[in-house]
Amino acid sequence: MAENPWDYYLSEQEAALANVAGTLNTTGGYRNIWVFAETTDGFLHDGVREILGKARELGDMLGTRVQAALLGHNVRQLAEDLFSYGCDTVLVAEHPLLANYLAEPYTNALCQLVERYKPEILFFSGTHQGEELAPRLAIQLGCGVVADVVSLDLDDAERLARFTRSTFGDRVLSTSIIPQLRPQIACLRIGAFRAAGFDRQRRGEIAEVPLELANDCAPVKILKEEPLTAIPLEETKVIVAGGKGMGGAPGFAKLEELAKLLKGQVAATRSAVAAGWATGDRQVGMQGRKVSPELYVAVGIAGSLEHQGGMNTARTVVAINRDPDAAIWQIASYGVVGDWQEILPAWIARLSGLLISKR
Amino acid sequence: MDFIVCWKQVPETAAVKLNSGTGVLMRAQYQGIANPEDRHALEMAIQLKARHGGTIRVLTMAPENGGEILRQALAMGADEAYHITDPQLRGSDATVTARVLAKAIRKLGESPDRLVMLGRRSSDGATGMVGPALSLLLDLPLLTALGQVVIDQERVSAEQWLAGKLRQLAAMLPALLTITRQANTPRLPNAMQVMKAARKPLVVWSIADLGLTPANVGHDGSPTRVVRVFYPEKRPKAEIFTGDPEQVVAALNTRLGRFLHG
Ligand SMILES: Cc1cc2nc3c(=O)[nH]c(=O)nc-3n(C[C@H](O)[C@H](O)[C@H](O)COP(=O)(O)OP(=O)(O)OC[C@H]3O[C@@H](n4cnc5c(N)ncnc54)[C@H](O)[C@@H]3O)c2cc1C
Ligand SMILES: Nc1ncnc2c1ncn2[C@@H]1O[C@H](COP(=O)(O)O)[C@@H](O)[C@H]1O
């Protein structure tokens, strides 16, 4: 009989477990914790605060410095904010070729910084930029990388970061280490880590790093760039999602109303997308978007494992479902067992009332 | 045009079980399927080939039974299929996977009008790291998260869907593209195509065929090591409200206070 594909994935993990005993750790010459200070359109990305929160915590435990690599063109002034979020040093590397993010010149520049200053740990946010840069850097420098990290701690005796990531659509967690190679590179999932506090008084040091970038180091050209009006689902704090139980487009119109009041966006299950009540880009789940909002309101959603795979890292899940045995209750924090056709209008009315009375 | 599509076998989603005693994942009976976004990548190659001509070669690094999903690719319209399989590959992490794929693509020769096409992310690990890593190894311009793709002479241009923005990118061929589900709707092969695909030969390569040794791949060659596999913590049981809608939503609002103010 042919080998079962699961066996491959699973025994891979088993064998890996057997393999850790007696790993050797050579941190020789690598020190300090770095974050990649991602920017878009001249602003720091929100995720930077989250990775800095973690970096600061580890830095204090290890007694090492927390440093940010700030790449771009005319971005120096952002260093102030990075200090306020807990950075000790900001390495500023400016170059006209870095004005707009592109994988090749950014990889090149970041490699120059890492090779020169040798950080022990390097964090990226799990954004488009992080997902491109982290693996490219790992290949270029010959070190290890862990993606989509949802929690992490430190084996301080060994100075090893222990990265926990989710696999199989968040149904199984696995913890990895990078025993030998430095820096230890990781992408941290947006929303999974607490943002660093802000202290205006905090000061730090700026180090300007000269770069050598050849003119032909940017083979990809940006012809045009336009904002997409909606904030991507992955970055909204509140998501109101509907499933097959919404029964049709009018149900989704109600969800839109609720989402507006909660300053969030509407998402859907695969069944609702298949029924044509929501567009495919709204699908959350193993085959859809992976989201970690502060609040996820699931209305008429059974809570299949496939759907949970895209949202069970949400901080608070509220469900409205008339089935008291639906799977969604396994992950909900609060909810109403009942018909949404009764609950939603009452909730919408009450929330609009709240808004009016606040004015 | 020389299209190379990387096609990954992922487990069909279903209950994943841990052995409660050892914390080790238990083997379950599941089918491997082609990673959903890889279907979009192949569909794009098929459409571009229809317009510009060329050949489509599909490549997978998978266990012995990976041939099945390659047949699906052939049935959809790929011309040739390559199966990289070797017991030593077990435990390869993303960087090693990229190194193995890079070796295989180099073995397919050089071509000035090549497009290497991948899914943006795989559905099991969902790391999206293989494409960017591979672009560096092959020294190809990297264009990720693409919807529409157009080839004009020696240039490829494409729309890139990013958080909050849409960019139009361009690069000279050869290049490496990662494709998202926005790009197209993958076709379903008909019975005839499936039957024809079943008779086509697959090329099978071991690591030795790629000039790799066990030390380069699998657990031993991978920089990352898994030290623990476990289930996520169960959340506290839900606090459930029932009864009069007015009272129920009032109770909800009290619990959600921090979302409603500020
Ligand atoms: C390989 C694979 C991948 C998949 N990927 C995804 C994915 O990415 N995302 C995804 O969502 N699904 C995915 N699915 C599908 C998934 O298995 C489920 O079928 C789907 O999530 C169910 O959607 P649902 O909860 O909307 O529908 P249902 O299962 O039909 O549930 C509807 C719920 O609504 C409740 N309800 C009905 N009427 C009312 C009412 N008036 N008031 C209150 N509650 C009501 C019912 O009690 C029920 O719990 C995938 C499946 C497979 C096989
Ligand atoms: N073992 C593999 N064989 C072939 N292609 C792969 C393999 N692993 C990853 N890929 C390709 O890389 C893409 C991204 O995968 P990942 O980095 O795992 O999210 C997939 O969509 C595939 O196109």
C-alpha cells in the first residue's frame, strides 16, 4: 500500500522529537535582539509595536539590547517612536532604492546590517514584507527561520528562543528551536503578541549605517500603486462573520449594519461564500483568510474545524447560534443561543442607541 | 515560454489527533490533496501557455505516493511531471524544501523565458516561505501575492494584492511568481483528461539524482528542530445567554464594554 501522506507529516514530527537530545549551541559573537521596523508610506507598521513588546521582554531577561533595523528613504524621524516603544538602538539605513518596499534591495540591505552587527535573534511581523524577507535572509545568511509564530518563550540557560507555531490550521501547535545557527529568525503573527507600551520620555541611540546598493539590485519595478479602500481583514480589530445560518443576502446586510456599529468588517464561512452571500475574499478558514482580531462575532456559523482554522486565535469570540451543541461553543467566550433574526435587530438597535446617547 | 509550477501535497483537512500519553501526533487515514493555491498557479500557467505557447512542467517534493497529485496536474493540462521523493527528505523545513526545489529546477536547465510559479502559501503550514526562499536561490526576480499576470515580449507584469494596497509590478523574464486565489478559478479536468493523465510517465528523482546527500536535507540538514507538538489550550467554556432578546443584548454589551467605548 502506498504510504499515507499524513504519515509523512506526522512521523516527520516524531522523528524530529527524537532528534533534539544534546543539541549544541554556538552563539559565538552574536548578540542583541533585533526587530525589523517595517514601514509603509512613511509610517511604522502596527505590527512593529507587537514584535517590540516581545523583544523588550526577552531583552530584559537576557540582559541584551533591543535594536531596530529601520530601512527606507527619509525615515530617520521614526526612530523617536521606536525608542518610545522600548528600543535601545535604532540602526538607520537609508537609500533612495529603499523608498518603496521591494524584496531584492531590502534583502540586500538587511543582509549587510546583519552581517555587520550580528544579532542573536531577529523578529519580523508576519506581514507581506516579513514573509518575503525572513526566508530570503535565512537563505542568504544560511540560518534558520520559523514563520507564523503565535507564542514564544526563552530557554535562558541555552539562550534559545522557543517558537510556537500553529500547523494544520491552528489545530496543532508545535514548538521549534533553531539550535545552532544565528541569528534565530522568526515572523510573529499579527495580533498574537501584546503591543509594547508607549513612553514618550524614553530615549535611545541612533546608529546610521551606510549601505552599498548597486543600481541593478532592484529587478522588479513598481509601475503603479493604489490604495485598496478597505483595511484588509487580517488587520481589522473587529470581525462580524456570517455562515449558512444567515439564510441569504438580507441576513448579510444585517451583519454589515452590526459591523459598522462595531467599527469592524464582515467575513463569512465557505458555505456562505458558496451560497453567493459573500465574496470569496471574505472567506475565513483553512482555505481562506487567517485572522486574529480582538473580537470575532460568529453568527449562524456552526464552527467547523476548517472555519476555526482561520479564526481560533481571535482574542474574544462571540457566537449567535440557535443550536446549543454547535462546535462554535467550544471556542466562544460569550454568546446567545437563539435565532439571529431576533437577536441582531435588538442588538443593532441597542448599539445605535448607545452611539446616539454618546453624542 | 518555459513554465515550471511547484505543486505541493497537503493533507486533506480533518481531525488531527495527539496521543495524550506521549504528546505525539497519531497517524490518521487521510488523502493527500494538491495545495489549493497551487491549483491557481497551474491554472495561470495553462492560460498563459494558451496565449504564448510553451511547456508546463510540474514539480513536487512529496512522499512516495505524491504521484497521485501529479496526475491531477497532468489532467488539468501540465505537460510533464517530476516527483522528487526520498526517505531522507523527511523532516525538511522550509529552507531545505526550497534548496531541494532549487536543485531540481536547475537540473531542468536554464531558460531565458522561464516563469517559476508557486502558490502563495500552503494550507497546512501556511508559511509562504518557499517562494521567496526559492527566488533567492535561483536568483530570479520575486513577484508575490499575484492576481492577474500579463506577459509582453520579455517582460512579465502583474497585479500584487497587498494589505491595503494594490501594486502593479513588472520584471524581465525569467522570474518567479507566487499566485493567490484572486487570480482565477482552476479548471476541473474531465474524465478523458484524467484517463490520459493516468498513462503519462512521471519522472522520479531521488536526492542523489539532485546531487544532494542526507546531510543536506531532512532533519539533519534543517536549521530548525521541532521540540514539542501539542494541542492548543481549550478556551474556558462559553458564557451563554438565552431568553428575552433585549436582556440578552444588554448582557452582551456589558461583557463587550471595551469594544463599544473608544
Ligand atoms: C478541505 C476543506 C476546506 C474547507 N475550508 C473551509 C474554510 O476555509 N472556511 C470555512 O468556513 N469552511 C471551510 N470548509 C467547510 C466546512 O467544513 C464547513 O462546511 C463550513 O464551515 C460550514 O459553514 P457554516 O458554519 O456557515 O454552515 P453550517 O454548517 O450549515 O452551519 C450553519 C449554522 O447556523 C446555525 N443557524 C441556522 N439558522 C440560524 C438562525 N436563524 N439563527 C442562528 N443560528 C442559525 C445552525 O445551527 C448551524 O450551526 C472546508 C471544508 C473542506 C472539506
Ligand atoms: N514540497 C513541495 N513541493 C513542491 N512545491 C512546494 C513544496 N512546498 C512548498 N511548495 C510551493 O511553495 C508554495 C508555498 O509553500 P509554503 O512556503 O509551504 O507556504 C506552495 O504553494 C507550493 O507552490
